[in-house]
Amino acid sequence: MAGRTSEPGRSVTSRVLAIFDAFDIEHPQLTLSDISRRCGLPLATTHRLIAELVAWRGLERDQHGMYHVGLRLWEVGLLCPLHTRLREVAMPFLQSLYEATRENVHLAVRDGFDALYVEKLSGHRSVPIISRIGGRLPMHTTGVGKALLAHESPDFVEEYVSRPLERPTRYTIAEPGRLLRDLANTRRRGYAVTREEMTLGSCSVAVPVLDEEARPVAAVGVVVHTVRVESDRLAPPIRLAAEGIAARLVATRDDPYPSYVHDYARFRRSARRS
């Protein structure tokens, strides 16, 4: 599927990427016509490319003729460092944090101006929340987002606050001056706090995971019901988890698959050869 197409300015690669971009949280399953329309591609071209993607298992087609993301694409996606390093390293610490709090636990990274959620642990008593693994939310509205934003470079923070800021609730801090003061407080105390700034009824506390040069790699946060929020009580176990993740990332910096049992992999390869 290399090379260029007859459509000026559109390579085969750009067409394939447009097909994948047609799928999102609101559209996890699409018909051939839906994909063609959402991509702006001719139906015949879409049909041909989808047939190749289905053969590769990047897309799958169900008995009703609906297409969805395939297992092969999921398998390739798991090779992303967010999974093979950050998520795998962080999971034991997130589990310990959940056991200590029994509340929603999040791991997020910055992607552009958004907090991208990499992992989430929840329990039966956890307050319902809008976030999901693979989802993104504005940084200034979430605890993990503020924890990341507070430790970004001054130039990035200035660029962030100079844009029109979303206000999901009446409590969202969307004024540049107020937000800058809030970020300064976050840096001073070492953790971020939000109070019903993304959804009514929930608050969050989050701590950044910093690298050896004090740059934010990720953020760990806990989301609780407004009536249960005690930031001074929640901050220490969150900080312990964030510091544990940071230390483990440093200790395994030369291993791209720190949770992978390499000896067993070698055994499997040897068994296949014999």
C-alpha cells in the first residue's frame, strides 16, 4: 500500500490513516458507506483499502457488515512505549494505590494540550467519572492534567493559558490569571487539586511522575466524591506511587520491556526451532 494515488495530494498512506481516523469513541463500528463519507474517499477506493486492512487484520467485519478496529492493530499498539514501559511499570504502584484508597485511580500523560488517560482502576464504591483509558480531557480541568501542566516549561504554560479555555462546569478555572496562580500553588505543595472542575460531584488529587531532570513524564491521580475529598490525606499515598513509578522507570531505562520475561521468550523461540 505504498506510493501515491490518482487523487492529487493524497497518498495511499494518508488514505489508510483517514480510514483509521474515522473510528472514535462515538463511532466504534461503521459501515463501508459511513467510512467512505467520514474519510471523504470514493466508495470504490474505500472498499479496496478496507479489503486490504481486513486481510491484514487491522480492521474486522462482523456478520452485520459493520467494521471495527481489528486485533492486529491492537497488537501493534501494545508495542507503544506507553504500554510496554510506562503502563507496565506503573501498574503495581497503581494497584497498591487503589488498595490504599478504594477510589478511582488514574495514570495520564500529556498529548498536546490534553491529558491522555493511559490507565484507570475503579471499584464498586468509586464515583462515576467521565474519563476512560485512551480518552483525553483538557489539562486545566483535571487533577492529572494540572499536575502535568504545572511542571511544564514556562513557554508551554504561557501558550496553554493564552488559548480560549473550556469551562465544563461553573467551577472550572478558565481565567488565565487564576489558572497560573493555581498552577503555582500546585508546584509549591507538590500535588494538584480540582474541585468539581470537570464534572459536578467529583474532585481529584494528583501528583506528577518526574524524570531525573524534573520534567513531567506522567501523572498519577485519584478521583473521589466531593463529600469524601481530603487532599491532605490522599496526597501522601499518591506521591508514594508517583515516586515509585519514577524510580522504577530510571532503574529499567535500558530495558524496553521491563515486565517481559526474556528467558521464557528465548525458550519459546528455541522450542519452535527444534
